[in-house]
Amino acid sequence: MTAAPRYGADGRQARGRHAGEAAAGPPPGEMLRAAGASWGRGVLALVRGYPLAVSGAALVVAMCAFCFLGPVLYHASVTRVDLGAANLAPRAGHPFGTDADGIDELAELMVGGRISLEVGAAAGLLAALLGSLWGAVAGYFGGATDAVMMRVVDAAIAIPAIVLLLLLDSIYTPSTGLLVIVIAATSWLYTARLVRAEALTLRVREYVQMVRVMGGNGMRAVLRHIVPNAAGTIAVNVTFQIANAVLVLATLSFLGLGVQFPAVDWGDMISAGVQTISSGYWWEIVWPGAAIILVVVAFTMVGDGLRGRTGH
């Protein structure tokens, strides 16, 4: 006789139900808690591994939020002149005071920060791009190509950057786009030197030599192997380039060669504040000066943190 099955229909249904639950996985709540715990551990490991870089990045994010999201919450005109409210000390309604034209300093600081950060970031990235390509080509090809290209860099470095900036900026009418190009044109030289040194090391690697053996194009080797493998050096340099570009823009604006009215940046604010500081209106120069220092320190912290961990 055939033995009766150990489990009846109810048993089979129960097993099927348990199998379905197992296949469905844990409840959504448990999955979310697990994902949150994993994300938290990842953030903690990042902070522990790159404390300086993370602190700098947090400060950069805070300054960007202040400049780009602040005007959404704090409404004040930066173009309407109100001489009746000129040079007011910080008070209710004007937390950072007003300038000589009666314009709210806090609102002007936010709007001016937009241009400072936009020009600084664009000029820094453009300088890093130009310098990386120039240095990678010079280092990879070597020989006469390297000698000619690097002599151009040496000659340009020998000329004081401020002289080139003043010359270029006085020839053309300043605009945001022109300022980006002018600042980048005087900032890419040191990046080229750094990337060239990296390229001299990378070009003797086996995977780069294989490109030559197989008859590959030289620019293909530069773009596919040299530049990507120098990404650590380039990434670190970008942060310093942005910090430098913010300072250069402030310098040009202080000298009256920055963005034109009605646009304003932190350098313009300092230039205007210098004219009234002798009268005791300290707030007209302290706030934009502090903003420039915070941004430069923040990007420098990011660069130093990354350089310390990557060895570049």
C-alpha cells in the first residue's frame, strides 16, 4: 500500500504561504531601517576617512545655500537706492546693516556671492581643463614637443599674473564670461606643470606602451589613459584653482575691473566699504571679507584633505 502523505492539503498551503513570504523578503520597514543604517555607516566612514575634506565640503555647501537659496527666503532689493537708510548699523530689518546707498548688506552679500562663486567655479574648472590637456600632451609626447610647450609655460609664469589680468581686462569691457576666460588664462600654468609631471610617470606604464605598440593615436592615449589616471592630481588642483579664482575676481573688482553695475560681487562690496571704513562703518567691509575668507578656506580644506588621502 502506498503510504499516506505526511501533510494534508492544509499543510501544503501553509508551506506555500511561508515560501511566498520568504521569497517576498523582509517587510519594507525593515528594509528602510537597514538601508538607513548602511547609509549612516557609509557617511561615518567617509567623515573618519576624510575629516578635513568633508568639513570643507560642508562649508562649501553651506555657502552655496546661503548665496543661491538665501534670496528666496530673505527679500530685499540690491538695486534700489535709499539714501535715507544709508550706512545703518546692523539692526532689526537690516541684520548686516546697509551700505552708503542704503542697500541691505545681507541681500547684497547673497547676490554678490552668486557671481563670486559662479565665476570662481567656472574659471577654476576651465583653468584645470586647459592645464591638464596642455601638461598631459607635453608629458606624453616628450622631446621637442615637451620642450616647446613647457617653455611657453615658463615664459608665461615669469610675467606677473596681475599685469596680464590688468592688461586683458583693460582692453575689453568686463563681463562675467570675459572674467572667466581672463582668470582661467592666467591660472592654468601651474596645473600644466603638475599634470606634465604625472604624465612623465604614466607614459612608461605597460598599458600606455601597448597603445603605441598597437599603433594607437597619441591623443587617444592622452585622453583615454594619461588624463584619467592623473584624475587624483587634477581633482585636488581644481579645488585650489577655484579658491584662487575667487581671490583673483575679488582683486579685480576691488580695482574697479570686475563685473559692471548693476551686477555686484564681494570685491565690489569691499571696494565700496574701504571708502567709508574711516567713518566707522565696519560692517561694510567685514561681511564680504569674511565671506571670501570662508570660501577660500573651505575649498582649500577640501583640496588639502583629498591631497592627504590620495598622496597627490
